[in-house]
Amino acid sequence: MTAFWAIVKLTFKNAVRSHIFQLLLFLLLLCVILIPYTIAGDGTARGYIQISLLYSLSAMAFVLSLSSIWLGCFLMTRDVESYQLHMVISKPISRITIWLGKWIGIILIHLILLLAASSTVYSIVLWRFYNQPFSDIEKKQIENEVMVGRRVFYPEMPDIDEWARKLLQAKLAEASKGGAQIDTSPVGQEKMLKDFKREVLGRLAEVPPGGDRIWVYKSLPVGFDRPLYFRYRVYVSKVSSESQRLTRGWWGVRLAEPEVEEKKPANVFEKDKLEQKKYKYSIVPMTPYPEQIMSGTFLEKSLPPLVIDPNGEVMIRFENHDPAGSALCFQKADGPKLLIKYTGFTQNYFRAVLVIFMQLVILTGLACAAASILSMPTAVFVVVSYLMFGSFATFMAGSSFFGGAADYVGYYVGKIILIAVIPMQEFEISNLVSNGELVEWIFIGKLFLTYFVLRALPLFLIGMWLYWRREMGLVIRK
């Protein structure tokens, strides 16, 4: 154990001496201090705090990730290429101990930097929030919508696969009656099924002129006594940031009112039946007339807790009153989604810091594993390529358009690659914190199990084994 901690201390010293690490440390300092002071936001108090959190956390995670990859590759290869490791392994010290000591040493360095940087960002954002000339209304809005941890509830969705299959069966039946020629091979039917899925999603996303759309949310807490918020973004005509403008829409929410029973019970059994309250439901407008909505931007509305009915459900209705008669589109990812306060800003913020730390642990281990057998430039190239494969595979596997065989090949290749690689965009949580959305423990546990235990840990073990089996006599300084 003494040898292990000696290697950890030596790792600290070597890291501080690295000029690249010093440069990255300087960049981290600039990101932490300058970003909260230089960001202006969208002109609103809410936007100012949101953008400060978003950019600060993203920049902090990016710089520390670069530092983890650099130090992992640099420190693992430096001792080998400078022949220092040749002297160390002549002692009764296991190479596994050396590998773990370097890995833990780099992790501890970045843990200290992460805690210092995140605490500084947290303090600056709070200080700016309390010292900016925001009105009481603006501060209350920020506390309710940004500086909070709100659990997200998504609307119930129909079975899209079943809907698409019914449309496919109807098309096949119609074709067989009319004698039309249709490709009934498995590949042809799979392509038609994908086309019908896109059609179903398009129907669900689009609200025609003068039409309406209803969303139902289930499993909400009954007896909740604090305001709810629903967040949405609507597009005019198509999902594109171009040509978005002011539109008009009407929002309504369903309320449940208990019915009054006038009938007197004749006996005890009838009394028990009458005590089971019945409710009548009605849609109540949030505004007395259609309101103006800026399309292409996220908007939030506050709802009283009484909108949650006794079954824990909320129903929201929207009507399209666009003045130009255009259709309005809602993406599934944009909501509307309900948000309910679950915890405070501090706890939610440091949950996000925990996710960033997990990302740094994985990146450090990947760098150490690659540098266990490769030279430093090659190790950096391998780690960066591995991360890029994760991004590309996510894009290919998420494709919903199949125009030919190449699209199918890319889709399934992406699925196969995702079995082994780690898409680092899954660790992106700055959007959640800046929007006041809760970083769930289930989400953190899923990241740990899926990406650390099942993906990263086997690669770490392979790296240790290669390091243990590496023939140091073949290392020749050029």
C-alpha cells in the first residue's frame, strides 16, 4: 500500500510539471471565472442565469475531459519512454499497482479541480443572482424554473408500432383487392413499416389549422400543494429554426370537480357507495382568448396543483389559431412536458457534478488503457477515435429514414458499435441543470451500470493486462 500511494504522489508531481496540463488549467480558470461574468443571455433575468449555468458547466466538463485524456496518455507513456519504469519494475512492485496508482492519481487531481471549479461556478452564479438588480417577480421565476430540481413527466404516447402495423395491413389488404403490385418481401415490408411510423409520428406532431391536440400525463403525485410547470416549444409549418414567427394558440387544462349527491342512503351499504365520490370533468381555458406564442423558442407556463385529478392525471389541450392558417408542430422531445419541484438547486447541481466526475473517471481509464501498450500520439488518437465512433454510431442508430440498403447497413452497424463504445453525449447534463430539470438517481445509476461497469471496466482490465504483459526491453528511445 505504501508503494501505491507513493505512485499516486509521484503522479501528482509529474502532472503539475506538464506544460500542456498547465495550459489546460489556465483555460479552466478562464472558463470558470470569465463565462459567468461575460454572458449576457437573452436579455431576461431567467435567460442570464440559464446561459451562465449552461456555458460554464459545458466548458468546465470539456476542458477537464481534455485534461483527463492528455494526462492519462502522457503519464502512462512518459515513464516507459524515459526508462524510469524499467527501474521501478525491478523492485517488488506489481505493474497492476503502478497502473492503478497512476489512474487513481489522475482521478484525484481532476476530482480536486472539478470540486474547485464547480464550487466557484456555483458561488459566482449565486452571487450574481442575489446582486443583480432583478425584480422580486424575476427572482421568484428563476427560483421556480431554473435554480431548482424538477422531476419531468412526459405525456402518454400511443403504441406507434401497433398503429403503423395496422396502416400497413390496411394498405396490403387494399392492394390485394385492387390487384396492385406491392413489394411483400420482408425487406419491402420493413421499409413500408418505417414509412408508416414516420407518418404516424408526423400526425402526432402536427396540429392542423383550427385543429386541436390533447396530452395526458399519468402517475403524478396526488395532493401536491405547489405549482406545476409545463414546458413546450412549437414550430410553424415545419420543425426548422428558419422562418419562425409569432403565432397564436389557446391552452386549456382539465379540472375535476366532485359531484354533489342529494340522495339520502337507505342503509349502511348504500351510504358506503355514496361516500365514493364521483367527479365531473371540464376543460378550463388558461387564457380567455388565444394568446401570442413565439415559435421556435422554449416557453413555460405555471399551473395550479388542483389540475392533478384524484387519479394522478393531468390533461392539457391546445388549439391552433395561427393567423396565417399554418399547421403547428410539436416535437416529442420538446414536450409539452410537466415539471414538478422535487429538490433544491444545490442538490441538483452537485448531482450534475457527480455525472461529470463519472465521465472523467471513464476518460482517464480509457486513456491509461490505450497508453498501456501504445505510444503517446497513437494512444491519444485511439481514445479520440473511440469517442468519435460513439458519436457517429449514435447518429447512425438514431436514423429514421431508410432510402436504400446503405441506410439499413448504417443503422445496424451503428447498433452493433454502440454495444462496445461509450457515447459521451449521454453524460451531457448542462441542459438539465440550466432548465431546472432533476438529474435523477436512476439516470446516474444507469450511466454507471451501462457505461462504467459494462463498457469501460472491461477495457480497463484489458489495458492492465497488456501493461502487465508488455515487454519493456523492446522500448527503444529514438
